[in-house]
Amino acid sequence: MLTIAASSLSRPTEQHVRCAGITVTTTADATVVAASGELDLTVTTRFQYLLADAVRHRPASLIVDLSGVTFISSRGLAVLLDNVTAAHAQGIPCAVIATHHCVLRPIRVLRLDRVMPVHTEHSAAEVSLPRQRSPESPDTARDDGLAPQV
């Protein structure tokens, strides 16, 4: 990462470099793929690989945290949509967190929020996802009509 002092930004010979960061955190409840910075063409291949890898591991749920993203390219949106769709197709509950206007606006204009749940807070995303219950839990819902009689 390159840090440039504010005084050097006024010189035309200096370049301002913006780096995107992507982290993946996995727990028993969810895998969180968090991105920050600019999701432009220089990082969308990595974003695609990490999201697809997260889906491939079939987590209990998937949260894509874009709250730190300051720009998302059309390719970044396509990667997001493709992987959220793949997660849903495999039965993986998925939520997207976005807080910046530069991310929310294209999602809303393209009506992508109709096919992938978008939240502005992490807590809202977590609440929207179904809770995983262990098979030995007594309050586990059963669909087979063989629920224990009380």
C-alpha cells in the first residue's frame, strides 16, 4: 500500500494509488467476505476467486460485506451477482452489506436488490439469515411429519 502525504497530491508528477483489500473470515455460523477500497478491474479477478471459493466450501451462510468499498465497477457487480446467485442455487443463505452511495446506487438502479438481499448494517444482515440449529436440538423443525408428539 502506498501512502502519499497531502502536500504531494498537488504535484502532477505524483500518482495517487488506491488499494482494495479483501478478507475472508469463516466461523461455524457464516463466512464473511469483506472488501474495502475500490473494486475495479484490477481486483475483480481476486474478488471472483475468493467469493467462488467461499461458495464452493458451502458455508452455513454467506455475508458479502461491501461497507468499506468506495467504488465498484460493473465487473465487480457482475461478480457479486454471479456468486450470490450461485450461493442461492446451492441453498446457501446469503446477504450483502453496503453502506456507501457509490455501491448502493448502482445496485438499486439495476434493481439487483430484488435478487440479492442488501443491508446497510451488519446486524441487519445477520438477522436476515436463518439460524442454523444442530440436529440434536429439541426445537429443530421437522418437515417429515414425524415430529415428536407431546
